[in-house]
Amino acid sequence: MGKRRVLITGATGGIGAMLALRLRDDYDLVQQGRTPKDERQEAELRIADLGEFDDWPPLMEGVDTVVHLAGAASPESEWDTVLEANIVGTRNVLEAARLAGVRRVVYASSNHAMGMYDRREQWPVYPHHLPRGDSFYGVSKGFGELLGRYYHDEYGLDFISLRIGWVTDDPMSADEELLRAMWLSPDDAEQVIRRAIEAETTYGLFYAISDNPNRRWDLTNTLLELGYRPADSWTEFRGASEDVVEGGATVRDSWPEGS
């Protein structure tokens, strides 16, 4: 059996570029993006506009799994930006995948789809809780989750939604307890996306964060259904010290501004 063909959308972004390097030996990768990170990616990169449906079917040829990372990525994105990139764009990717007979879409959702629970300090948060976006960006990610549910129910497309936390090499780079609590290390990000590609389950909403002791978001189904085993914690970094606060530390009223 040959390698799975995996399309990474947003392969020139932070997570996408990391995955393109780490997954290339195990999968037959198709990379979509805008600005290539190096000469090799420049030679391989496929261009498609999220707002243009006709750009997407050619990228789906022979694809087994789409890892959909492309889109507006800031919680401070304006409505017009998320409308085209995250709402119209997600529909375009899912529809093109359906028409091409793609087996699975792994959708990069976000903690911000549930972020109003965080602002209101209403923890713990479970995957079955109703979406509660903290911004137009968060609302757009909740829309993507609901659209993926429809494509799964109506057409049988596998849909694995990962509510990704804060991905960075150094969780000590920000002095904000909530960000550290939702930290997802690059190694754990790679692992959870690999598991999302390969797991037997065909649908689900899954939190994707590292093994942080102060996390407030339930990982149970990510552990059981995807087989994810987070290996990293922000408290392992030099100079890290957790101040235990019963019920969770206070969140600023302006969350997620600046996050």
C-alpha cells in the first residue's frame, strides 16, 4: 500500500510549514499556501484562493486526507476577512473534497470557538458544550465545526475537528496564565494531527493542547478516540512556576485581544 496523499492547506503558515517538514517522509504531501518558506516549498507549492471554489478541485486529485489550516488566524480579524477566508473558504474546501471522494478532513478549529467560556471563567469546558465564540474569528471556527458535521452526516465525509490551543516554541514568551494553560507544543501538535489523520473514528470535536497542569479544557475524547498522548508541559521550562488558583486564575475582561 502506498503512502496516503495528504493536502495541507495553509502550508506556509507556522503550523503548516512545520507539518510540511515533519510529515513529508510518511505521506505524499500536497501543499497549498501563499508565500513559500524555502526553495523546496516554492517548487512544490500549489496556489488556491480560499474564496474561489474553482481553484480547489485540482488540488484534491487522489487526496486521501485534507489537513485544513488555511484561513484568517487572528482573533482580532474583521468580519469581512473571516467571511471569505474561514466561512466561504471552509465550505469551498469541504465541497471540493466531497466531489473528489476525499476520505477525511482534519479541520483546524480553535480554542476561540469556545472562548467566551474562558472570558467568563466558566470552567471546565467539554467538547459537548455549545460553541461560544469570543470574536468573529471564534464564531467562524464554530461555523466550520457545524459545517463539517453537516458534511459528515449528509455525505459521509470523515471530519475531525481539532480545537487547537496556543502553538509556540516557548510558552514563557507571554506572561499570561490562560495562554500557558492552553499551550500546545510543536511536538504535541505534530502528534495530534498525525493521530487525527490515522485514527479509526470518523467524526469528533477534540481539544488539542499539551499536558499542562492548569488546563481547563477536557482532553478525554482526544486521548481515547484519537490515541493522543501529550508529552510536553509549559511547567517543564526553565523558570516556569505555576501558581495554583482554585477554580482557575482570573481572565482579563479584554480576552482575547492581543492573544
